[in-house]
Amino acid sequence: MRHARGIHYAVLGVLSRSPDGIHGYALKRQCERALGHFWQLNFGEIYRVLDRLAEGGLIEQLLLEPCTNRKLYRITAKGRRSLDAFIVAPPTDVPRPLRQELAVKLLFAGPDRMSELLHLIDYQRRAYMRQLHSLESQRRRLRRVPVGAVVTNLLIDGAELSVRAELAWLDDVARKLNEQGAP
């Protein structure tokens, strides 16, 4: 899924759960709760998405407090139809294996750089281990949420499997480079 399209529908999805409307700060908190580790959104990004959704007639803005210009945002019937169509449409993204900086370094490093590449693999491994730790922290936070978070846990499961696959690949790369006689 293209990042902008995904955020567009993620925000629309969160709005759809608040039929009476929701203000920007609460929307950001709800996005963090629903999207958790997967997307970190700042207020500027949320308000840009809200503006685009409003321009497209997918949401409406209601003035909550006229003196403070605080607004409530609510999904429209058109927005609901758009979200429903998005949900049942086949995904438009494709897996992008090896679209990472380390893969490019491996492709173009000469045999004299193998020792350095092994250090980079260790560095990448530590980054993935931090990511696993972060996913586990997210999972612990979800356990404290009173509402069922089955789908979010499934997303965390998918992210964890992906990270573990990357770790296995790194182990395989390191083993094969060592077999080639890297010092």
C-alpha cells in the first residue's frame, strides 16, 4: 500500500469508529492506539490528511467551540462508501523484498570489504532486535487496552514474523560470507 493512501484510509477508518465526531487530538490518540507501532503520525500530518479528506467530501468538519476554533471531524456517507470499497478491494501493494540499504551494499562491495560487511550485518541484526523489542512493548500495551485488539495483535504477529525472517536471512548471509573466507 502506498504510504499516503494507507494513512488516508487509516485516518478515515479511525473516524468511522466515532460517528458523533472526534477532534484532532483525540483522533491522533485513537490512531496511535489502532496503528500503534506501524505508523507514527504527527499532528501536522493528521491535519493535512483531514484537510484532504474534507476537500474530497469524505469527512465533514463541525465547529465544536466557536471561540477556540476547535473542530470535530466526522465521516460522511461518501467517506463510508469509499472506506468500504477500499476494505474489500484487492491490495495494490506488492511485497518489496530486499529493498533495503544493506542489500545494495552487499551487491556492490568487493571481496576486500567482506569483513566490514559482516560488521554491518551485526549492526543490522541489532536494529532488528530493537524492532522485536519494540513490537513486544506494543503487544504489552495492547494487553492493557480494555477493548479487544485481535486485529492489531495479528498485525504485530505479521511484523514480528517479517523481522524474524530478516534475522534468519542475515544469519544466512553472514554464514555464507564466512564460508567464502571473509576474515
